[in-house]
Amino acid sequence: MVGNAGLLDGQQELTIGSDQVEAELISGVAYLDSTAGFLHNDLGLPATVANAYAGKWISLSSSDALYSQVSRSVTLNGILKQVTPTGSLRASGPGTVAGRAVMGVIGGLPGPPKAGTTGTSELYVEIARPNLPVGFSGEATSASGTRITDVGTFRDWGGALQLSPPPGAVPYDSLPKS
């Protein structure tokens, strides 16, 4: 996962197996550019529609069904929910992440995970004030036995986001339904 997150805007690039997706939220409009597999398997678009719009930007307004899912995935609040451990928490020993001295908080997967999925996650917080999150790691095993590992770092806290709407985005509500 690579991205930039602000309070109201953000951008994230994500790879899930062989599927890739880039999501953006800019001035209240969400944008999505993805592989056909992600559009079909994760978003539920019919295969013919997913194939036709793979690799093309799709815009989502706040009234579109997928808007909240995309917008939550790229804002600071949403990102922190995606990486914050849950359940019984414990501290890990001091360590170093991205050249910074950190303490870790270990717990269950950020939730709620899909049924049958188990694992742990750890959020690394800088020891020096203002004690900002510096990184995260997680490992999950699905009900089918597939293992997923996710690792990332945070940097440039307080930096300005430089995002522009992608040109030529196709409105989601104009996509064929079958």
C-alpha cells in the first residue's frame, strides 16, 4: 500500500494478489482506476463491464453506492482504522522503523475482518513527541488458508497533498449495468 492521506482528501495505491487499484478522493469526488479482476471480484461489477473499464478512471459521487467504501480507504481517519490493532492489546519492545525509535502496539486484525480470517497486526508509534504513527505490519490467514502480509510506513505528517482530478474519468452512474 502506498498513499497520501489528509482529513478530506487522499490517494492510495494497493495491490491485492494480481489485482491493482488506485483510489483518490479530491474535493468530495472519489476516483478509481483498477484491473478488471478488482472491479469484478471486489466491487461486484459484471465481468464484461469490468473488462471494458479496467485501466480507466471511474468517478464516484457521494450518491454512488461505492463512494463511501472508496472515500474511507484514502482519508487519514480511514487509513488509521485500517491499521489500528483491535481486541486485547499489548506493547512490543522498542525498535526502529524508517529510522525512528518506536514502540509497537500488537493486537488483532483491524476490524471487522471477513468471517474465518485470523491474524495479528502491529502499529508502530514514534517514541519522541508528538508520538505519531510511523508504520504498521499485519499478517492474516483467510478461511481458505491464503496468507496475506501487509507492511507500510507513514511519513511527511502535516505535509500538503498535491492531488488533481484525473482527466477523462467516466461517471460510475453511466457504466452499463450488465
